[in-house]
Amino acid sequence: GRHEVWSWKTASKESLCLMWQKVKVQLMLSMSFLTALFWYCRRLYSFLVQLLKRWNNYLQRQLIRNLSVLPEVDLLGYSAREWKGETKQAKQMREAYEELFRSCHIKYLRQVRRDNYSVVRAVLFQIFSQGIHFPSWMKERDILKLPEKLLYSQGCNWIQQYSFGPERYTGPNTFGKLRKCMEALKTNWAEISATRDHEERGSMCNTLFSDESKEYKLYEAIKFIMLYEVVEAYEQIKSRDEPIHNLFSLLFARDSSSDPLSFMMNHLNSIGDSVCLDQVELFLLGYLLEVKIRVYRLHRFNTEEFQVTYPNEYRREWNEISLLTEDDRYYHIPIFRT
């Protein structure tokens, strides 16, 4: 009986040992597999992280390359790079920049693309980035109906000669293109101004102002609104219903813009193509957008025209935006720091 008990215990131990050996092999294989899997996942994760970083850097480079309003740079550093040498003009420009830094608390600037939409771009970018809402008159009227009103209600068939920047003539397509421009302005302005978070609003502006096809529609919409306001003022003069703003008297006093058609043909159509806004158009731009545009004109340093406000008659509740120009042609955005 003892021999049988011993044999049974021995057989049990041997069975358990065999089972453990098999389980041990399986555990070791499983641990090896899990270790290899962990190592592979870790390498895959590192690879994906590096890939995402490279893709993000590529997108950032592409975004900056396409941006029409660049990130802010140091004001004096920009001045030193752009105005090297000891010529009279270079010295005057450096002095002007130093005056802006010292007395006006302008520490940085954002460069704006140097094309013939420069000033409209600089103004509209600041309106959007600051979250400024529609001017009061736009809240009362649907700007989408302005092309239709001008073409049909007021009989201005000559707007078919309107030029969209470099696109010189569109003919019968003018009305449809103007409508799309007005829709782009209204939609983007409403969406961005409704965004309260400053960083999110800035990101939306960077996206919008890196897409030429979209931003050009905004500028053409602004140009058309300028034309619409000129037509309205001209009709008021003819009907003598109510007094008009002094800037319209100044505008119509020019031989080249004595009426809305000549204003469009001789001035407005060239904006974005061969010319920028001149000072009279800047008055009009500030007036219709209901913003006080303060311009630092560096080539007029040490004169009374170093700082100019457009328009010079404005309401106290209007928001103020600032521009910086070296030649009254191309404009940048000054950044204030106290």
C-alpha cells in the first residue's frame, strides 16, 4: 500500500512538472511576444510622432509662406535690416522708427504683403483680428442686396464695367461676382467678430488671410461698398435732400472723380491692379467702415503730416486702428506694447 501511495505521489509530481514546463514555455513565449509587441508599438509611436511633427512644420511653413499678414517682428530690428547704410533717407527712416519705439510705444510690426491691396488688407485684418463688429449702417441694411439695388433700382448699368483687381473686365458676370464677394465679406466678418477668444480669432484670421481667392473677394466687396456710398452721396447732392460729408465734396471736386462713373473708371477699377488707395479713398474707407484710421507716415517724419487720421471727422465711439507706411503706397501694422 505504501508503494502504491508513493507511486501515485511521484506520478502526480511528474505530471505537475510536465504541465509547468509546458506552461512555462507558453509564458516565456507570451512574454517574448508582448515584449516584441511593446518595442514595435513604441517604435511605431515614435515614428508617428516624428511624422506628425514634420507634417505640422511643413504646414506651418506653407501657412507662413502664404500669409499676407506675417507674424509680428521687432520694430527696431526690422528698421536696422531694411534701412542699412548712411544715406540721408536711411538715417531719417531709422530716426522715425526710433521715434515710434520711444514715444508711441510701438515695439513690433506685422508686415503686410506688398501689393495693391496692401492698405485695404491692413485695415480689414485689424478689424477682424480685434473683433470689431459691423458698422451701424451695415446692421440696418443687408449688404448682399447692394449690387442688386445699384444695378436695378438706381439704374447704374455702367457697373458692368467694374474691374475686380487684375481682372480688368467681366461684363454680364459682374453682378454675380459682386454678390459672391459681398457674401464672403458678410459671412467671414460675422463669424470672426462673433468669436470672443482672441487666440482663436487670430487663428481664423491667419487661415483667411492665407487664401488669396478668399481674401481678394473681401477687398473687392469693400471696393464695391465704397462705390455704393459714392453713388448714394451723388444722388443726395442732385436731390439736395440732406447735407453730405465733407469728404464727398473733396472727392467730387477732383476732375478724375466728378461723378460715380468717373470715380469707378479712373480710381476704383485700378485698386488691386496697378494702384493702392490714395488719401481721399482712405478718408472714405474709414468713414464707411466707421473706424478711426491713424497712419504713421515715416517719410513725413518731423513734419505735421507724420501722424494723420482718416477721416479727420469721426465719432467718439468708433474703434481706432493704426497703420504704418514708408511711402503712402505699402502699409504695415504697428503693434503697441507699454
